[in-house]
Amino acid sequence: MQLLTFDLEDDYSLIGIHSTEEDYRLAFLLNSHLKIKLTRFKDNLDFKNSTAVFPLFEYKDEANFINYYLINNKHIELVDNQYKEGLFGGNYSTTSYLIPEKKKVDFFLKIEGCNNDDFMQSLVTDLNKINQIITSYSIKPITLKSKENLIF
């Protein structure tokens, strides 16, 4: 008898994207170049023990059974601290990360339903042809300490 194993944790592929564009602009560029239709998801990704929210764009390719998700990795929050005087008074900002061990990554493109290495390499090549993307590359989800933040 053959034993089948099913691992839910690695049921997706991940691409890290470095870009200075806003999330909605990057979604538009991906739609134009990759011929997909990312749209803003009605809710943001948020977590119980944090005030950080991460915008999410999604596209479900029902013909090929592939789901695409574009997720911001950074949340910058402006803290209004105008009532404190002295050296540490005034406004300041704090940055939270969806995946803290990948602080230099601006966005993640999560692809569910396709673990084909050739497809992923082709997708990374297409992404790197977009002028507004500095670089993009595949990331193995198993290497991430906080990969549970990508399960939604």
C-alpha cells in the first residue's frame, strides 16, 4: 500500500518584488504586462495583536485554477505624539512587516495552484521586464519563519 502525504503549508509559490511603486500602481502594471486582472480585495490583511494592515489584491484564474495575490510587505504608521515635549516629542512613524525576515522585499506575489518551476521562472522573467520593478525572485515558503502570515 502506498502512503500519500498532503502538506498544506507549501501549497503555494511565492515571489518577492522590489519596487518603489504604490500597491495600486503595481497591481495595474502586473495586470497590463501579465494579462491578469488583479483587483483590490475588500478587506486588508490584519492580525489580532497588531494595528498593522496590509492591502491585498487578488485574481482568481478559474480557467487554469490558479489564484494570484499581491500583498504589501510594509505598513508605515504615523504616530501623532504632539503632546509630549522634550527630545522625544513630536510625530514619528513606525514600520511593521508582514514577513519580518524579508524587510527589503516591498511586495509578495503569492500564487496558489501552480508549483511548476518552469511557470514560476517564466513569471519572474516577465516581472523583471517591467521597468518599475527593480527586481523579483522566487522565495521558498519553507525557508520563512513567519510563513503563517501568508495563510489566509
